[in-house]
Amino acid sequence: MADAHAAAPHGPPSPLRHHFRDLSAQTEAASLGMWAFLATEVLFFGGMFAAYIVYRSLFRRAFEGASNLLDIRLGTFNTAVLILSSLTMAMAVWAASQGRKKLIILFLVLTIALGSVFLGVKVVEYKQKFEHHEVPGPHFVVPEGLPRQAEIFFSLYFCMTGLHAMHMIVGVGLLTWLILRARRGDFSVEYNSPVELTGLYWHFVDIIWIFLFPLLYLLGRHTL
């Protein structure tokens, strides 16, 4: 009897790795690994959220005033873009579960396009901050009427949004890898866990932004 793990002579290589008994066990192990990774990411971002809460409680006036200097229109637009990208990512996962190659590629391309729009908008926002000398460092200029501690707000702003943007870039790279695999016909009804797990990662990154947006852009907006 032929080895169950062996690929067909002229077909694509089997997705089943030799140390798993079947695809179900392999998928469960991969899912556990992804959830463990996301748990560490929660702790990673959680430290910065905790720092934000502590410093905001100490320097509330500086944080609220600095928050008003962010472009809420661009922040709102980017929030809508990421929510839409979560939809297209979910559709890509659905298409993969149905084994529909063309739809997988279409929805992944749309997700990359939306992610790229998000990153492009962040570049515009960062450019504005450099032009207004609101980037922490030797050239930082304290905004008129705000305490010096406004620099702490912008330090956290760049750290949090910059780290989030790095995760977005990694996500775009993963989606590109999925497109290449989908074009080869690697995914089917029986095997599509890479798409599903990358979808979990993408949704996590989107959820992080859902927390960043109100913390950085909305809290303190009432002081205008």
C-alpha cells in the first residue's frame, strides 16, 4: 500500500507534514500555535496600552490637547478602511473553505489594496507631524498652549501606530505569499488552514487599531 503521506506522482506535494497523522491534527496544531502567538502579541501591545493609561492619568491636559492635534478625518477614514479589509479577508477565508481559487486571489488582492491604502494614509499623517515638528526628539516643538508633556503623547503615538504599521506590513507580506500559493492551487476544501490562520492575524491587527483609534484620536476631543 502506498504511503498515505506521499504525493501523487504528477500532482502537487501533499500538504500533510510527516509528523502529523492527518490534516485535522495538523490544522489543530497550527491553530493552537497561532492563538499562542496572538496571546503574546496581546501582552506586547498591552504594555503600551498600560503606559498610555498611566501617563494620560498623570498628564491629562497634555494628552487631551495633543490628541486634538491629530487629524481625526484621516483616522476615521483609516478605521473604515481596516473594517472593510476585515470583510475582504473573511471572504478570502470563506472562498478558501470552498476551494474557489479565483475568489481567494481576488479577495486577497482586495485586502492587500486596502492595507496599502491604510499605510499610505499613515505616511501622510507622519509627514504632517514632521512638518509641524511634532516628532519627539531634539527638534520637537511644544505645541502652543500645551504642557511639555505633550511630547510623551506623541512618543506613544509613534510607538503604538508605528508598531501597528509594522504588523500591517508583515500582514501584506503574508497575503502576498498566500496569493502565490493560491495561484499554484495549494488550497482546497480539505486544506486551507494557511488562509484561515493568516485571517486570524489580520483580524487581530485590525482589532488593535479599533483600540488605538479612540485612545489616540477621540479621548479628549470634547476639550475643543
